[in-house]
Amino acid sequence: MSLDPAVYSDLLLSLLPELVLTGWALVLLLFVAWRHRTARDLRIAGWLTLVALLSTAIAVWWLWWNRAALRGPGLVAMVALDDFRWVADWVFLGAAALTVLISFA
């Protein structure tokens, strides 16, 4: 699957993992601002964070599985869809998930 960054939908598709993670971050900010009184509330926020990381990992996996690649000039240098990005995404998502799991202890 070749994505053209000049087409708005293709650009949004190439940024899908970041958009999913940003959306979940907004949900988590609202949840913690609304409910942060007890330890149970913070555990729920931790589980929501794990769900956010899992859904972001699914978006990364989907783009990688479909072998998405950007073609064309312009934003290609700014938005990379290559093996380095996939590995870096997995490393950062794994580190974040481990951090959340350690915070439960």
C-alpha cells in the first residue's frame, strides 16, 4: 500500500498511531481531572493507559502489516513509514507499558 502525502486521507492514515495515542491522551487527561481522589481511580487510569497503548500498538501493527509506505516529495522526510519507525514505535510502546505495569506495584 503506497500512501501519497499530498492526499489528506493518506496523510492522516500515515499518522494513525500518533492520532490514536493523542486521542487517548486527551481521554486520560479528562478522566484524571475528573476522578483522581482514590487509589482505585488511579488504577483505572493505569488500565486505561494500557488500553491506549494496546490500541496504538494495533494501529502500528496494522500499518506495518499492510506495508504502508509514503511516496512522493514534501512530507516524506517528515513522516517516515519504514522499518525503523516500526521498531522505534514498538520499543517506545513496550517501555511505556512496562512503566505502567511497574506503577501498579
